[in-house]
Amino acid sequence: QVQLEESGGGLVQPGGSLGLSCAVSGSRFSTFAFAWYRQAPGKQRELVAHISTRDTTTYPDSVKGRFTISRDSAKNTVYLQMNSLKPEDTAVYYCNAAAFNEFYWGQGTQVTVSS
């Protein structure tokens, strides 16, 4: 069993920056691909960043150039750096781990972008 714990959410003004962390339990960190998803009220959960086991990253156009995902195997932690935040980035952000037929989710952390 793998547990994911997000942290770093909060309130930030438009144009500001925020960094999220996802602490991953266990010894199989290197075998997982990781992703960050978000879900705004009344909307479907959407992918905002993905990093493969080989550190290849992908982003949707809505966040490309503003968000950066990274992973640190020494700390068993996945990060999401968010810059130039917009009100439409407001959502609960979830960390996801995937390997073969295994999928794990964190509990989510709220990000609110508002003046």
C-alpha cells in the first residue's frame, strides 16, 4: 500500500506563486509515474502535470509554461511549482501515483487564487 500526502495549498493573489508537495510512503518511489490533478467545484477532475519514471514531463496547454512538476527520489516527494496563478486555477489539487495496474490518490489540498 502506498500513501500520498499533499501539502502547500493556500490562498494566493492572482499573478502569485505557490508550491505543492506530495510525500510518498514506501520504498517503491522510483517505480511510479506521478501526476497532479485538480478539481474545481462543479467540474471534472483534470490533469495538470505528469512526470514519468524517466522524468519526462507533460502539461496541458492551460498550465504549460506556468506549472512545473518534479520528483526527488532522495526525499520520496513530488512537487508542483505554480507561477503566474490565475483565478481559474482555483481548485482542490490531488497527487496521483500510477504503476502497472496500481493507482493511488492523495487527499487533496485546496488552492485558492483570489484578490
